[in-house]
Amino acid sequence: MKPRILLVDDEQTIRFCFSRYLNKAGYSLESVSTLREAKEKILTEPYDAILLDMKLPDGNGLDWIQDVRPGYPDVAIVLITGYGDIPLAVEAMRNGADHFLTKPVNMSELDVFLRKSLELGALRRKNLATRRLQKREEPFWGESAIMKKVLEMASLGADSESPILLYGETGTGKGVLAKWIHEKGARAEAQFVEINCTSLKGELLASELFGHAKGAFTSAIAEKQGLIEAADRGTLFLDEIGDMDLTIQAQFLNVIEEKQFRRLGEVRMRRSDFRLICATNKNLLEETGKGNFRKDLFFRINVFPIRLPPLRERIQDVPGLAFYFMSRFGEKTVNEQSEVMHQLKSYVWPGNIRELKNILERAVLISRGGELKIEHFPGLDAVAFDSRRVQPDMTDLEKIEEKHVRTVLSRYSENTKEAAEALGISRAALYRKLNKYRNRSNEQEI
């Protein structure tokens, strides 16, 4: 991809000469003659470097550097000055410019300066990404054959730019895998931006995704950048995309196709070059048949689907996951032959990995640093199953899950908030499970 350069200079001759030379040298150059135009351009287009004249018809380029640098730390800025402006140019470098050149500009010298400035920008991006990655440890995925296959598929997905759809039950680690794919891919140095489509609806979700202009709606007291814009050159992760409103689905489909969007209340088109990862716990193909999800959007995001299995399908990974979480809590591991571990491996785990993590954390608190015993896991024996007896059809497991969910609800006096927390799932997921149980019961009665 050619480095994208924005030239800001009011002299037409300079714009023409720079454009002819830099385009031949392998750059993609766009030019404007005022600061106002430059401000509009940088909001709507991604650039690798800015060539900025100091004296412009509507202001001083020196002042704009202080405004643009905080929001675009990885964009290289080269200031173009007259000989009498050199002290000001030195000051500009203190304020964030990377280099300065004096008029008349030597073109070969400009090429060298640009390449050095672009290298600085790349180093800034790499440094920011390194600092982010150093704060994260590699997740533990398990040693089961089914998870090795998932990671093999995820690695292939990370090497591509195709949209990825992660699907599986709540708590199976779809969000963690999405971040892992981003960090293994070519866009790891840029941002990973995520939004949960369940938590926001209608105008609020549209505002989060697309951003809005000041006054676009009643509570829009200031302009706001959307997450699509924030994900430029990085990854946009839409969690629970199956819960996205149909009107937003239609708008987002166009964004995927064109990589262009408008903030709410604006007519100006903006661009964002993002990589898309989506996740859902629903069967989106069934949802399209019910009219709850657009078929064209489904086919657009379902380019590279990856299924994350529920924990009950890989019970052999429970000991390793337990050891991993216990080490993160700073506690000693559980003996693999103990009664506690036997119970952990016999449990159905309707809340999957998230529930395992929550139960272990609670047990550590209850034990107060002592040895973990079965009494530190209240309710864990409420529903158990023998993984060796699980049949290929999941009917029995669904009944076991329903029994467990209703037991937890009863224990918390039908308080769905507390029951959902105990199960390690969201209230929305709990409501969906209860609706599924009611529908199944009604079908059996009929």
C-alpha cells in the first residue's frame, strides 16, 4: 500500500510540483490550500504524513500542529518554511513536528525526509502496540483436539483480511479469541475496538458506531467520534451482532461494502479502513428466516466462521483452565485427583469458561487462602453429568442445563440479576434460556 501524504500549501505551483514528483516516487498525494480544508481532510481520510506550509491564508501551520498531534500521534509531520522562519520551525519540532524543510525545497531531499518521518511514525505505532501487548498475557485455550482445531482456524483467519464470525454459547471466550486474532494479525499495531450490540439499541448504538455531530439529537451536546472511525487501520469487534437492530444492520451493511459512513447529523462522508470480527450466541441463519437478521448482512460477515465449543464438549480442558485461573488469582493449584477437581469435571457448565472463572474466584474468597474443599463450591453438585455418557444428540444435556438454571434461580429467590452473575452469564442470556425452556415445554404439551 502506498504511503498516503496530505500536502497543505496555498501555492498552486508547489502543489503541482510536489504532486508530480511524489506520485512518481511511490506516494499517494492529496493537496489542499487552507487549514480549514486540511482539518476536514484529516477527519475523513487516513494519512501517513502531512507536509505543512507554515504561513497559510487562514492561519499558521505552527498552531495547527499542537491541535493535530495529540489525536494523531503516529502521523509524520514535515513543516515547510522560509529561511526567516527557521527559529519558528525549531519551535514547531518541540511542539510535535518531525522535520522541517526550507523553500525552495529540494525534491530528492524531500523524499529522504519523508521516508525518515514515515519510519518514525511506524516506530511510534509499534511502540504503542508493544506497550499494549506487554500488559496482556497469552490466554490458555486448553489441550483438547477440538480447541486445537479452533486455534488452527483462528490462525488462518488472523493471516487474512476477511470478516470473521465467531459463534458459540455465552461464556465460551469469543471476545478473548477476537482479541487474540487481532494481536496475531497484520493490524496488531493499531487499535482493537469492541462494542456489545446487546447493551445499546437504536439511536444509542448508531451514535456509538457512527459518531454524531453536535445537535444531531437532543442529548448530542458535542460532536463525538464513532467506534468505526476509531477502528481505522485496526480491528472492529461487534459482539452479539445478532442483537443489532434491523435499521442499524442496513446502515452497517453499506459501511462494510464501501468502508464509508456518515456521523449522525452530518452529510459529509468519512472513511475507515478496519478489519471486521463479529460474534454471536445465536444461529444467525435461523434468525434470517425469522426476519430478525438481514440475510445479505449474514452472508457478508459469514466469510470465515469459527465455532467455539461449549465447555461441556471439552471437559478434559477443565483442569488446565482451573490451574490457569488459580495462578492468576495468586493461589496454589487444585490437586487433579481431589474431590474438588472430580466435581469440576462432573459439572455441566451452562455458563461455560466464564462460569468456571467466577466459581473458582468465589471459592478462593470463601476459603480465605486455605485449601480448597468441596464446601467452598456451594451448588456445584446441584447438577452433574458423566462426560463419558453424553450422547451425540444434546437433548439430555439441555435438560440438565435447564434443571441447573432453575435450581440457581430458586436459590436466589428468582432474582435474575444475582442468578445470572452466579451462572457467569448476562441477564439477557438468562432470559433467552428461560424463553427457550418455556417454548420447549409448550411444544411438548401440544
